[in-house]
Amino acid sequence: MVDSLHHLALAWLEKARHDLETARRVIAGDPPITDTAVYHCQQAAEKALKAILLDRGQQPFKTHDLMVLLAKCADGDPAFMQWIDAAATLTPYATHFRYPCAEPDPGLEETLEAMRLSTALYEFVDAKLLAGSGPNQSIPS
């Protein structure tokens, strides 16, 4: 069971990597598509955090709120709390720019910051999963 959960967690992390790659590609376009990029940055972070929960034997629940997911991850490993500011920055991108709104799309600088934050969080989670955490175990930082 532990191996199948770890395998499933790695599959979620792979989907997170795909979101990061999608964000990179739309940023590289001419012109860069920033609204889509920040959405995929949030999605990458969300899937990475849900991968940790799966690896611990917890079912991921439906939420786009990275603060809630981060708190759940920090229950087993307080090192996750270092990502609180990143979660606060990325969470609104799940919904804010997905539909037309009165505000302009995010600028390139804001988009690159979202990319930096989500990539760093993804790499943090990747390192945790590669360390071979099992269900309900704390993961040393």
C-alpha cells in the first residue's frame, strides 16, 4: 500500500511539473500570456502539496487554497511553514484571472515571481518525496 501511495504521489508531482512547463511555455510566447501562466503556477503548487498528503496516506481534498494545504502538510513537517508567503501569493491565481475582470492581467515581473515561487516549492516537495517519506511520517528538512 505504501508503495502504491508513493507512486500515486509521484504521479501528482509529475502533473505539477507539467503545469510548470506550461507556465514556462506561455511566458516564453510573444507576447507572454501572463494570466494563464500564473494560473498554472498556482496549479503546480497545489498539486505538489497534494502529492505530499497522498504520500502520507491522506486523501487530497478539493480546495485551491494553498494556505489550507500547506497547514495540512506542516502538521507532519513544520518545515512546510517556510512556504506560507508563497502560498499567500499564489492562492489567488487559482481563480482571479481565469475569467475576464476589471483588473489588467498580471505583468511579466509578477508572473516571473509566481514562476519562481511555484518552481521552488515544487523542488522542495520533489526533494521530500525523493527522500522516501512514507505515510504519516515526518520528513526531515
